[in-house]
Amino acid sequence: MRFDQLSMFAALGAVAGPVVFAHGFRDLRLKRLIQNTPTSRIRSMAMGLAEVNGVISCRSMVAAPFSGRTCACWNVDISIRGRRNSWSVVHRATSGHPFFLSDETGVALVFPYGADCRVHFGVEEVCAGVALPECYSSYLGTLGPRQYLWRLGMLRFRERVLEEGARVYVMGTATAPATALTVSVGVAATEVEDEELAATGTDEWRARRVRSGDRQVAAVIRRGDSEKTFVISQDSERDLTTGLGLKAFAKLVGGPLIGLLALGYWLHALAAGAFLR
């Protein structure tokens, strides 16, 4: 039996089919989890898995790595171009600086590190790996030796930012605020806060707001240790579940179809090879 290009695609399909099917189940689980988790007000939010809607305010000023835009949170991904102009993501990262999320009832502190950020694209650029602009080259320099393999081809850089005043949907694990955020106003608490703010070079007006915001925090939302679901989205809950449902359906149908087509090709090829002998 001759191993040609069609055989290679069939082999890839046999592997990709089950993977796509499994991703469909993951999207379906997330959709049902979002639908079955009631939306809470921040002040009355129970500890554990929770979902809230609110408006972002910065706790510290963060510069996005590609554009340099000041924001509350950034998310980037880097992709390499493969055959037929397809793109494969080789790196994702989200800023770890916390930000405040508020509604009409209270304030929560969100730690975005490890979140599934479903944020609208702000910057997208395709560049040749051998001639990258400084902003991309500097960022790649922090990723170690693997970056040199990526530079052999075309790279796509995407950056998403959440700016102050943006309204977002957040689903994650809510925990009680740390002791440092709930102590009464006193010398010890003020000294700790001032040292932290001085280290980040925060302006005085912002320093006062940060101290006030920390004392008002009703809960901290982050990725949990047992329940890993953590979503930050600019889309509404309805739009999010609709999109997840469509993707889950496509993957649950397409995955087995790809696998069956690949299996059918190999069975036909084996049968033809046996007949020829």
C-alpha cells in the first residue's frame, strides 16, 4: 500500500476525530454549567462556583505587552502558520494583576490569571518570524528557546484588553477576601497598603481608591483548585451559551464524521491491498 498525501490526511483524521469529539463534550459541559449556575449579585454571592456581571475598574495600571495600551487586564496568543494558511496557537497568556468588578450591590476582586478570556480582539498582526517588530521580538525573548523554532515561519500575534469601565461576565470560584482586605482601618493595614502601592508607583488619587476598594471587597473570584472553570467574557450569558451550543453541536457531529471517514479510507485501502496481493 502506497503512503501518499491522502493517506497522511486520513491518519490525521483518525486522530483528530476523537479529539474534536472530546472538545465538543467540554463545550457542552461548560454551556450546561453556565446555564445551571444562577447569576448572583456581588454582595450576596455565595462562596464556591459563582457567576456575576459587573463593570471593571483598575486596581493597578497594566500595560498590554504588544500595543502598550493601559488596561485592567490583557490576554495574548501567538500562532504559527501551517499548511493551507491554517493557524495553530502555540502560546497563550493572561495578565495576573487583579482588578475590581462592581455592580449596584458591591465590589469583588478578580484575579484573571488562568481565565478563559473571551474578549474581543484589539490588536492582530501577521509578521515574518525573521523580521519582527521590537514589541513582538521582546515578548518572544521571554519565552525561552522554543521561540526560535516559531521564528522560522509566519507568526500571528493577537492581543485583547479589558479597559476600565468595560462590562463583563465572570464565572469562577468565589472565596472570602484575605484578612489584609478586611481588617479595620489602622496603622498596620495602612502601612501594608502603602508599601504595596509605593512598589507599583501608583498615583495618590489611585492609591486612595485602591485602599477604599480593598476595604469594600465582598469576595475574591479566581480559578478554583477543584473546579477549574473560570471564564471572563465581554459577551452576555445568553450569547456565550448560544455560541458554546453551536460549537458543541458542530464538534459532536463533526468529530465522529471525520473519524469514520478516516477509518473508511483505511479499511478500503487495506482491502484493496489484500485484493491486489
